[in-house]
Amino acid sequence: MKLFGYWRSSATYRVRIALALKGIDYEYEAVDLLAGAQRSDAYLKTNPLGLVPALEIDDGPALVQSLAIMEYLEEIRPEPSILPGGAADRAAARAIAAMIACEAQPFMNIGTQNYLKTEHGFDDAAMVKWLNHAPRDTMAAVEAMVARTAGDFCVGDAPSIADCCLAPQMFAAARFGVEIADFKRLHEINERCLALPAFEKAHPKNQPDAPA
Amino acid sequence: MKLFGYWRSSATYRVRIALALKGIDYEYEAVDLLAGAQRSDAYLKTNPLGLVPALEIDDGPALVQSLAIMEYLEEIRPEPSILPGGAADRAAARAIAAMIACEAQPFMNIGTQNYLKTEHGFDDAAMVKWLNHAPRDTMAAVEAMVARTAGDFCVGDAPSIADCCLAPQMFAAARFGVEIADFKRLHEINERCLALPAFEKAHPKNQPDAPA
């Protein structure tokens, strides 16, 4: 398998965590988002949406979209599982993952931020306000969700697809100035995540394309 | 089961299609988004994020997030399946669903549009430009994806979770003036979807809270 990604991309970071939790080895090819490599003809053949990550597999076109890739990894390598036992708990883990992937991250990603700056004239103050609206509201809702579902991790006592999304979201939120100090449960869970070797291996700072 | 939803909500519409494809009976409780019912104390206990849909089940808190709810329905009622056979095809169906749910719809939803209008001064021209950026680009990428994966439907010859997301996305795109005339494959697939009784039953116009 070959993972196309970028060290600081939230969605790539999610997939790296899932790969590491499952102990799956892979090649890594950096796609330099700052240089626009995601819009090159070659990369668009891999992922028509021009986003990272993409996962090249032996049979067929590369897989895209982090949520779909993590479900694929769960299917081909069920143990250790990144979905809890029990259909309702699995739904809760997938719901937290989807809240982050659908209701928080899209508003924060660099493409969205750059578009709002260049095409809609957002200055720094407007951007801070924007980032502290939907992304922050969503994280507040995740804080409320985990009050129902968490043990040591977002749902129960093992890391799941929800935690694969939470750690990158906490990283991105801190980076972009989203006010997350109040989210005590999310901080506690995130610290437990970051203490695990799989999360350490997957961390942006430990990727080959991270600045030295 | 009781589905909390809104007739014109894309995410509710997705779940209604999945329920109808699987022949699952359910109660329906309308949450009037225009009246702000999604932010009532009672509803926030059901869904802390204040979004529709939510699916009340017999055991435990209501399920939230359309992608997670559809996966839950697939687990408790596997037939007819809304995931194709084969891990790579399932990944493709989930990827198309995620593209729509993460990279198109969030930028179009009423909450986002209202926020951009009231807090960031978007006028009609700015909104049309906004809606024809990320949502349209994403639909162009879905058009490219289905060129690889489609038979009669988005992935192969049976409706899947991808089609559960596509039909509501086409409905919303038309409603909000996203330029989709060029997406010939998506139109063809959508027409096949709309001809199925399950999609007809789930259509916004056929819901109890739709205007007469």
C-alpha cells in the first residue's frame, strides 16, 4: 500500500493513526499542498477531488476520503478493531468521526481558508470569527457526546475511528486558534491518545515531509 | 424507531432513502428548522449538535449523523444491502457518500448560508459564488469518480449509500443554484434513483411536514 498525504493534513493524519493502530506497513508519498501538487495532472488521476489522503492498493484505483479509507482498513484488517462492539456504540463512534469530518474540519481546511481570504476578503479577525463558529460549536457538541459514550477514549476504553479523528482535530484547532480550553473531556481523551505509540508514529511532526 | 427530521434537509433525506430501501418502518417527528426547533432544550438532549436527523432507537441515546445512521441500518438490517460486495467497491461507495457529506453539503446548508449572510455580509452574488466553488468542485469530482465505478447506480448496478447521498445532493444543488448541467452521469444516475419507489417515498415533497 502507498499512502499519498501531507504531514499536517488532518485527514491524512486520521488515516496514519488507523494504519498504525492496526500495524499495517505502507509506503508514504508526500503531496506538497503548499506547492499545489494536489492539483497536478498526475495526482488528479489518483484523486479526482485533488485532496489528500489517497491510498493506493494492489487491485483497482486508489481509495480516497479518510472515513472510507478507515472503514476499508477495518474490513481488510479487523484486528485490532477501530470500531467498538455493539451496533449502537459503533454508530456513536462513527457519529463522532462524522461530526469532526463533516461539521468541523471542512470549514477549517486550508483550501476553504484561502478561498475565503482571496475571494471573499476575509481578514484575520473575520477568519478567527469564522473558525470559532461551526468548528467550535461542533467540538462543543462532541464534548457533550463523549459525556455519554467515553471511557478512556471517545467511545469506551479502546481507541476507535472517533479517536482517529479527534486527535487531528485537536491538533488543527490549536493550530488555527479555535478556542478549545473549555473542552476538558476532549483534552483528557486526546492526552491518552497522544500517549499511545500509534498516535506518536502518526503525528505530523514525525512525518518525512515535516520541516526539520 | 423514530426519525427526527425536516422535509427539505439533505441529511434527513439520505436516511429516509436508506430506511425505505431496507423496508424499515419508522415514526417521523418533524423538527421545524425555520422555527429553530433544532435548538430547543428538548431537541438538544436528542442531538447535542442541534442538527437533523436523529434516529431514536429502543436501547440507548438517539443516533446522530446521517453517515453513521446509514451504517447502523446496514448492520441491523443487512438485506437489501446499501453497500456493494467487495471491500474496494464498498470503499468507493463510502468515498462518494463522504465527498458529498464532507466536501459539498456542509458549505451549502442553511446554517452556513445564514451565518455567512448575517455575520459576514454575503449578498446574493457572493452566495452564488460561494455555492459554486466547493460544492460544485466536489460534484465535478463525483462525476469523475462515477466514471470509474458506476453501472446503473453510483457503484455498480444497485443503489448504495452513495446514491442515498447523491439524490439529496442533486435536489439541494438545483434548489440553491449550483451549476450542475454538465454532470451528465450524475443526472442519469439520479433519474434512475428517482424512478425507484424507495426514493419516491423518501422525497421531500412526500413528507408530512412539506407544505401542501
